[in-house]
Amino acid sequence: MPNASFNHGGVKPNHPNFDDNQVNSHNEQYMKLRQEARSEGDAMARCFDQAHSAYASGDGARASQLSKEGHEHKARMEDLNKQASEWIFKANNADENEDTIDLHGLTVHEAIDRTEAFVQDARRRNRTQIRVITGKGLHSRDHVAKIKPAIAKLMQDENISAHVDPRNAGVIIVDLTGSSAGQNSRDADALTRDVARSVTGSDTDCVIM
């Protein structure tokens, strides 16, 4: 498990180039967990492919063994990703206030799960507004945002009113005041268009991964 002290790699927090989220994302142990998870995922895929071939050729015993190995790799992959997810989430949210959630370093699936849980908790605490830090996608592969449009789609699917922070395109502000369903739907649709525009330059392009 990565060091919970959140080592910033020698860059001081008051340094003008300090970016806490990116430092955490490049933590050696965190990156190792993600890489090992990817390796387990590759091994899982190979086992399942080979199991399919073995079954097709009539070797049921071999297919069964390979399938078992594939599930073992899958379990290890999920455990490694869980460790990485828990660490990066704790590191990036250590200094955030209780109405803000930072999703940097998470996979799309992890980010959606965390956001759903955060919205539910905020509603239990009778909060009227929360901030979801998705990032702008500048550090994503091919510089294409994945988490931001996925969270926009989540808000649309859940009929939750939300909008992109006009002061920071990497933040989605979520309204939990419980306005009418029709208004929420219109706001969610507008959010999806705003996110598409900020990611692709067009509000009609589909950017959900």
C-alpha cells in the first residue's frame, strides 16, 4: 500500500509549480499498483481467450483450468485497483472540505461510484450544493477527458441539476436543492452540452467513454 503520508516528491506545497493531484498520481507505489493491475488484466484476458479456444477444440478440462486461472487474475486485478483507488482518493481529498470531492486518479467506473456515494451522503446531510472536481482531461490519454463527460452523463441519468463552474472548467457544481424534475432535466442536458463543448469544441459530439 502506498505511504499514507502522501509524499510530494520533494516539491514543496507552496512552490508555484506544485500540483498536489498530479504529484499524487505519479506516486511510485500508486503507479506500481495500477501497472500490476493492468498486468493482471492482460493475463486474465489471455486466459479467457485460451479457455475459449480450448473449449472450441473439445478440451473441456483445459478450458476449465484456464477459466479458473482467468478468474484468479481478475480477482487480483480488482484488489490491486481497489488499493490504488482508495489511496489516491484519500490523498487527493485529504485537504478538501466536506462539500467537495476530487476524482483525479480514478478510473471512470471508480469516479462514478465515488460520486454516487458522495451525492447520497450530501443529501443525508441536507447539503444544497456540492463540487465535483473532475479535471479538464489535460493529463488523460490523448488529452481526451473521460471522467468529466461520464459525471455529466451520471447527472443527466439521475436527473440532477448541475453545471460546469464558470471559473474552473474542471469542476462540476451540483445543485441538491430539489428543484422540479423538468428543470433538473433541462439543467442536466445543458451540462452535457457544456461538457461536450469544453472537451470537443462542439456541443453535439458524443464524448462519453
